[in-house]
Amino acid sequence: MVDFAALRQKMVDEQLKARDIRDMRVLQAMNHVPRHEFVPPELQHLAYQDKPLPIGENQTISQPYIVALMTQMLQLEGHERVLEIGTGCGYQTAVLCELAAYVYSLERFALLADRASTTLARLGYDNLDIHVGDGSQGLPDMEPFDAIIVTAAAPSIPGPLVSQLSPNQGRLVVPVGDSKGQHIYIVQRIGDKNKVKRTIPVRFVPLIGRFGFRDDGNPPPATV
């Protein structure tokens, strides 16, 4: 029988603490959420390795380090309303539920959204609301959000997501680039101004939608 708790602790010690994950709340969340419950049964033995894994619909669950890093970039304290773009299997959602007051998650594929909802409910998470739709447009009816995290790559920083941030230092973490590679950007909204920082290179599946990529993988003619 696989000792998933031991593998999870090893993941935290060797992949996260040994690198640049310093937020103790993030480390605790990563050590608590059972990542193996969010991947297909035949891949559970790989769940705590530092690599992405397929979850269906040509989507992936991000490697643990990237999940921890992007979550750390949000600087969550526990009182926030968070928007997640790209529910996927629900693993990142669970991590956010551990760290924020409430999580709104938006998924393009209804099958993945339903599967994630089932898994999250089974594990006891109830401070969340999952929607199906175009993630690049966010959830304007639910704004403002204290933090927004995007788990797919956009061709540019989606304007609607920035506008849905709280003007009181709301933070957006989003991969931006093309099919050859992207960088994670942090956008902090301070009143009517935005502070933008480019960080590490990454590789994510494309964000499909009006303010993301088209179905054919190309960016739209123009984004705002």
C-alpha cells in the first residue's frame, strides 16, 4: 500500500522548502491536500513527483512547485475572495480553499468542472463555487476579487480580469506568452493604477476564450 502522506511530506521538503517556497501557510496547505485524489487512479503513484500529469480534455494538473509558487505569489492571508481561472481537476482549487475565505473557480470544460466538484465535495471542501464558461472574461457578476489566479497561458494580460480585481491591492497571477513559452506575471491593482512584474518562465496549456487564444491556438486579432 502506498504511503501517500509520506510522499506528500517528501514533496514539501524536497520540492518546495528546498527551493523558494517560504510561506508557511502555503506549505501547510500543500502538505494537507491529497494531490493523488485529483489524478486518474493509474497515475496516483506519480502524484507527488514534481511534474504535470494529464487529467483529460488535453489538460494537465500543474507540477506541485508551480502550484505552490503561484499560490505564494497571491499572498493570501485567509480573508480573501479568490477567483481561479481553470479549475481543471480541482487540486489548485483545494489549495486555495485551505488559504482563502471563499473561492470562485471557472472552468471551460463541463466534464472537468463536474469531476472537480465531486472530488472537492468528497474531500469536505465547501467554501467554493465552480462555474463553467470563458475564463478569459472572468466572473464580472461576482467582482471584486482580492486575488485572481490563472492556470492557463494568455497571449496578453486579460483586461477583464484586471478590472475585476479589488482596487485595494488586488493581485492577479497569470502566465503570459505564446506556444513557445510564457512567463508568470503578477499584476497588483492600486486604485486606478496597476503594478506589473514579470517573473519566471513556464509552460502552460493555452487559455481559450475571447481574451485568450482562439480554438486554433492563435491569439485574437486584438485584446483589450
